[in-house]
Amino acid sequence: MNGHLEAQKQWDQRSNQELIWSWGHKPRSALGGAEAMAPPPPPPLAASTPLLHGEFGSYPARGLRFALTLTPQALHIQKLRPKPEARPRGGLVLLAEVSGCCILRSRSPSDSAAYFCIYTYPRGRRRSRRRATRIFQADGAATYEENRAEAQRWATALTCLLRGLPLPGDGEITSQLLPRPPRLLLLVNPFGGRGLAWQWCKNHVLPMISEAGLSFNLIQTERQNHARELVQGLSLSEWDGIVTVSGDGLLYEVLNGLLDRPDWEEAVKTPVGILPCGSGNALAGAVNQHGGFEPALGIDLLLNCSLLLCRGGSHPMDLLSVTLASGSRCFSFLSVAWGFVSDVDIQSERFRALGSARFTLSTVLGLATLHTYRGRLSYLPAAMEPASPTPAHGLPRAKSELTLAPAPAPPVAHSPLHRSVSDLPLPLPQPALTSPGSPEPLPILSLNGGGPELAGDWGGAGDAPLSPDPLLPSPPGSPRAALLSPTTEGGPETPASSGLLPPTYGDPVAIFPGGPLDHLLPPLGTPLPPGWVTLEGDFVLILAISPSHLGADLVAAPHARFDDGLVHLCWVRGGISRAALLRLFLAMEHGTHFSLGCPQLCYAAARAFRLEPLTPRGIITVDGEQVEYGPLQAQVHPGLGTLLTGPPGHSGRES
């Protein structure tokens, strides 16, 4: 079986160099000189470059033989026997749809083959994803040990490709290339997504994370600001990332909790991620786009983001420091809204039981009672004037004010974890394999307790069940021995049995100080320095947004990137008709609202802004959370946070 490209040979000397999971992070203070001394990266591999090639048998069907070819982006499968295929049908497994792999062995003592199992999530006829397994039999050698070594070589190579780890050029591919499994802290809001968040997490997220070989602790939040309190007391050195399984609100709590710590400068570098199980999934929509996936909603969006999380990869993320009238401050990763958008967001809380449909209903009601608000918007323009925008995403020039668009892309005491479950021993939904030759069924395997079991539709009469290879050593740091966290005596509590009331929503959130200084902002209420642009008038809405998406299916700033160092200001002036406003939001589903030529829609890219409502009543939201009503100002802090995004996709808009 073939080795690798000559272009990879310069990585042979990496034996003494630290290997880091691609979505892990180095302390930024350690960068600089160390990076300058690092060897140059290998030349990029072409998508069709063969890395491994070999012949395998099939499971469970007997007599079939396949030629497998592993490339940087896919596993190519061609049938050799009984009838060779000139043009393989269905013989392509895209790595973007692979969560992980493992090695299995037969429970029959006479079977010397090892089995290479790949977990995939391809799209079906209706464009929805479903779990599937592909199992190949490594049987080219006389002994099981030799076959296992070959299967291990393929599993290691595939895992390295999935995680963005370099492969050596001398053909020596061993499990020593793989570092310890990353350890994630999962925070789940069991009341999110009409109360389905925990069910989705148990049925979709945890099995996929298990297939990827990631290690985790899981905590169900019990009340508003619970996540904020938890991260304030965590020993962050124990974690490679914090992932929220909910809507955008839980991540808002996590980021503000990190920035409220005494060691916030290091704490905010902790990579954070989001797996969408709420009704507001704006950041997940941006992550989905960054990963190159088609727009998705519901479980499809969750599976896409879970696949990206399993692949690894992080990206700097801008955060917006927002100072309110009382002098308190909070940090935003998403948006600040006043007017129609915030009205719809908060008023939709009455219809939370409808899930994401609550926004549609609230939008209809908001259009029926359309309001305008008198106010003053001031902003510090971005420094660079962009090239002419593309027709699809043309940006309207605001009248009588400068309008710009972004340049194109180039130790704290450890507190106990409440209701924490580590590597939950939850059975996966598929049944175990059985066969006439093995009367006892294959036990259902625990998550991260030896690998997921095989899908039931791969079983067949006469085939001995397969089980995880007991000879494979547990990776360093893998908690195979202790299935439950020391802080937990039993399994996870479900919302139905917890006796907890759902968290209340709609009340102004508590704001705490902390984080970097806002060097671009004078004190609120004092005159602005030269260079700022000010406009006053009647507005239907003012929106300041950081990423591209306002919702999972609303692309408010299609040109935005996670780390462009800009806040994207969009506002709609008074005088727009209800029909025209509806057309704007319908076009926003495709990010084409700026090309409609609506005279009331304006845009500016800024580094900082100040909003002064002149209407006595109204609603202001930060990341969908209602804050005190009154004047506020905000400044972008470029790349202050780190977002777990997975690798960028070829069709993604960001680099």
C-alpha cells in the first residue's frame, strides 16, 4: 500500500515538536518568536492527491472486494470483485461528512481480519443528513496483529486529515501521531428549542462526539446566568474548549462570565463553540456558512455544526464592548438592536413554545403595528473605503454621511461542577449486531467507553458481531475508566425529573464590569472626538451586527467575517412601507437585501458607535437579551475571543 507525497517529507523532523489539536489553542503570549522558529508548512495538497491506497474486503457481505484511495478531501471506494466498476457509484465518502472512525475486531476467534469502521453523515434525497457506517475488512495478512496494524494506519491517517494534523512523508503512520483527545465542557440548556435541547443533545450531539473520540463533561444549566457563574469559577486549564448546546443566549452568558474573571485576559482566550439547539441560532448560521455548508435549519444545522466541531479548527472572533447608560458594561458577539428587530425579538418570548416560528409570528404582528423611533446614531467610520461591491451584495450609500464597507478577506479556584456528567454512559440509538453464530448480542457500548457500536442495518446472517479492538491502548487522558464525574453519583437528570422551573426571559440581564478598556470611546454623555459621523432622525430600526447572520436563515451582513475588526451598522429610516420592509427581510434570507435599492436602508462599517434614543420608550437588546433602555455606546475589540468553527469550507465566504 502506498505511502505519501514527497512534499510531506519535510515534516519528518516533527518528532520533537509539539502536536496540537487543530481546534486547540496556544496561549497567545507564547506566540511570536516560537512561530518564527517553526518550520514552514508543507505545500498544500491537491484535493485529488492519493495519500493511501489499498484493497479491503467488505462487511457484512462476503465476496466483495474494494479498492480504497484516501485523498485530503475524500475516501474513494471502487468495487473490484465480483464485477469491477469502471465508474464507481456511491463510492465517494467526503471527509466533510465524516465524524470519526475506529477499529473493530470479530468476536469469532478464527477470524484474523481487522475491521476499519467509518462514521458518516451524508445527505439523503431530501437533503437531510442521516447517520451511516462504512466497514471494511483488512485481511491481507495471515495474523490479526498485522491486519490490525494496517487498519490502524488507515484510521490514524484519516483522523489526522479530519483534525488538520500533518502526516509524515516516510510512510510511518502510527497512533503516536495523535495527541490526547481534546476535552470539552458542554453546557446544555435543557429548556432550549421548545424543551428539545436535551433530547437533541442526547440523540445527535453525544453520539457524534463519541464517534470523533472527543472527551467531555456535560452540565445542564438550571437558571438564567447559571452558565455565567460556572465559567467564573472554572479551572480553565483543564479544558480545551467550552461548547454551549442551546441558542445564542447561553454563549452570551459564557463570554461575559469569562470576561468578568480576574484573569479575563487569559480566560477569554479559551475557545468557545456553539451547537444550535435553541430558537435563535444566528452564530451557528454563520459557522455553518464559514464551514461551506448549505443554509440549514433545525437538526440539519445541528448536525452540520457538530461535524465542524468534530473536525476541529478555531478562528479569532471580534467582541463588542457595550457601555450602557448606568455605566455598566457587557460584551456582545452578535448584535445590538433597537427598534423593529429588538421589538420582534422580545415580544416573541410570548410565543416561545412555537420554537423558531415565534419570530415569524412576532414579525407579522410587528409589521401590523409598525413604529418609528426618534434617535441619534453616531459612529467612527472604518479606515478603508472598499472596492465596488458585487451586484448581489451591493451596499447602499447613506445620504449625507460617510458609508464604508469592510475590506475583502485576506489560576482561579476550581469549583465543583453541578449536575455534571463525564462521557455519559448513554446507549446509542442503533441496536447491537446479532448473528446465529453468536447467541449473545453485542453489548451496547457506552459513549467514549470503547467507541460507538455498529449500525443495525450493517448486520447480516452468518457474520460474527464486531467489537472494539481491546488491544488498542486508550489515548492518554482518555477517561475510559471513570464513566461518571466524581461530582455525580448517577446518570443525567432530564428536565422532566429535575423539578426545575424554566428560566425566565425578557427581564433586563445583570451586567458586570471587566474586560479591556474602550480606548476609542469618550465617557458616555460627553462630546465625541473629531472624525465621527452623526445622524439624527426617525428610524424603524438600528442594528449593529458583528457576524454575518442575524438568525440561522437571516444573512444581515453577507460580507462580514468573524475577525474583520468591524461592527456593521444597518438602519432603516422612517417612511418605509410595510411591504417594502417585508421585502427586505425576505431578501435577507439570501443576503440580497442591499441589492433591492431601498432608499430607506443604509449601511456603514465602523469601529465604534453611540446610540442615543430620543423616544421615551423602547426596547434595546444585546445578543437578543434585553438591557436597560437609554443611551449606549460600543467599541469593537478585534479578535478578543476564539470561536470553534471547524475548517473553512470551499464555498464559505470567509478565509
